Amino acid sequence: MSSAIAVIVVAAGSGTRLGHAEPKAFVPLGTDTVLAAAVSGVLAMRQAPHLVLVVPGDRVEAARRRFAADAATAGAVLDVVAGGSSRQESVAAGLAVLPAAVETVLVHDAARALTPALLFDEVAAAVRARGHGIVPALDVVDTVKRVADDGRVVETVDRSSLRAVQTPQGFPRSSLDHAYATAHGEFTDDAALVAAAGLVVETVPGDVRAFKITVPADLRRAEQLLAEQRAAAQRIAEPRVADAPAAARTAVPRIGTGTDVHAFADDDAPLWLAGLHWPGERGLSGHSDGDAAAHAVCDALLAAAGLGDVGQVFGTADARFAGAHGEVFLAETRRLVEASGHRIGNVSVQIVGNRPKLAPRRAEAEALLSRVLGAPVSVAATTSDALGFTGRGEGVAAIATALIVPA
């Protein structure tokens, strides 16, 4: 059994700066360990990966026993291998056990334990879409100084072109294999190694939750964030029905409606609609990829589950979703709906606009959306008889209805 995508979690470091006797990945965090928190994010990916844990040699069997059931439940393949004396050797050890069927590889530091599944999905999708290395990165917000050995400030560095790089870092399997086979010297991360091999590496927006646990203050921050996440999950899992009449608490299907509108962009942005890329078509403007159909579906599902709307849950000011494709929003919405104690029954979405012509790709759109949501999705399209902004060709609208049922 194998998967077309693999995630190598590097967890073989000692982490002496954390001040614990255990290796960093095995330091307690929440109700488990740093490594367990990291693995939970990986196993929540939309596509179950081939998961490779690279751990200290004396922890291999214990780690295999600890995570075998979790991986099986998520439908993931699990390998646990001993790490090397450097990060580079550890990643190479993980690469060595991957089968030929793996086409995309993500390399992740276990120390970035709270990295959400959404970031893994976005990096993987970007690797597949662009065909080269992808790393998540955040803008540098602090003023940066270049300082001499004696502590004297030499200059202020222009931060406009600087980015703070995170993991997971994703690559086509062939690119990563080539870079490791031809590497000379040690590199601080896989992006640097791949770039040194003359291969392209680009960025996608990172996530503030993907910070690295290095010192005790980082561990305390992670503990606090985990506690907040547990409290939020409990609020979602226990809807506000305690004071409602008994009849209102009966487990019944729920229906939601969602709408979304996007204007056509003024630049040469690509068109993404109903989860598909439409080559040669004028794109839609928006904080993400402007996929009005996918966003309307998310709105309908969130409404049915009583979880708010797209703007409330994802937020247009959130840099993590800048340029994100509709699949990313749909997968995260499905996760939230299922976490609320429901499953998706079916979804219907109608696209309103003069273009693109949906009919030739209707089946393709329905298959993609159904796969992402794990439920039947029907897609329809109509024009507005030259009336309104859609009739004038200024943009596209979408209206969705979703049915969810108690899990």
C-alpha cells in the first residue's frame, strides 16, 4: 500500500535549548508530546499521506507502537526510521524508505507542532499546480539590524524582500531526490538544498501557528494555544442547545444556503471556478482564488452546521488564505462540519454568469467537489438574460444548498 504524497516528519533532534532530558519531539505537550501534536496535523490532511517519522534510534519501536493505530485510522501508511547525525542525514533516511509511487514529498519539522492541516494541503496543492518546490513563508514584521561581533549595529536591513520560512516544505519527488543525490555541504533547510541544485523554489503564505518550539517560552506558548484550541473544539462539539426544548434537540437533518459573488479581475489572474482551473478565461478577483462556487458551498455547509459563514470562519484579512484554492476551503469546511457531529449528505450549487461555459466540464467539476467533500455534489449553471452585473459580464455569482445529517 502506498500514497502519491508523503510527509517526512523530522523528529531526531536533541533540543537541548528546551531544557528537557527527552529529545525535543518527545517532550510533553498538552496531553501527549510535541511529536504527537505534529502528527495530528499531518493525519488531518485531505489526502492521507505516506507518513515517515524520523526519530532517534532508541525511539523507533516506541514511536511505531504509539502512532500505528492513529495512522491506520486516518488511512495513512506509516514508516518509522532512525535519524542521522544531522537534519540532512535524517531527511535522506526518510526519503530512502519511500516507494516509487510517491510523487510529492513534504518535509516537516516536528518542532513546528501546531502547524494546521490546512497548511500541509496548501503546500501540496501548490507543488502539484506549479511543478516545483514550495515553502510557506511569513513577512518579516520586525526591524532587522546587521550587527558586528562586538554588538555594534552596522546597518538596518531592508526587510521588504525578507521572509521567515517555515515547514512543511514541499517538492516534486524527483526534484528532492536529485537535490540530495548531488548535495555538497550542509544546508539549513531543504529549500536551500534544492535551490543550490539549481531548481526553482517559490513561497506560499505561511501560518503563525507553525512557529518552531525551540526554547521554554515557545513551549509555554504552544501549551496556551492548545488549551485555546481544546476550548474552541468543545464549543463546536457541544452546540448551544442545553436550554432548548427536547423536540429542538432531536437529531434531524439540517439545511443551509450560501451565496457568493466575485467580479472579474482587471489583471491576467487565472480563473478558478467549481474547483477547476479554466485556461484562457479571465479570472475573478478576491482575497483567495475567487472561486465563487466553492465559497458558496462552504457558506451553505457552515450555515447548516450553525458554524457561521466564510467571512467569519476564514476571514478576508487572514494572510494564510491569500491565493488559496477552493479545495482548501472546502476541505477545512468539511473538517469543521464533521467535528460538529455531522456528515455531509449532499450539496447543490448553481453558477450564475455568461462565462465560462460549464457544460463541457460539468462532470469534471462534480467529481472533484464530490471527492473533496466526501458526498454527492451537483453543479448547474445559468445566465441572467443579460440582466444585472452577471448579465453585463462583470462577474460571477453562485448559490448553494447543503444538507447535513447527524453523524
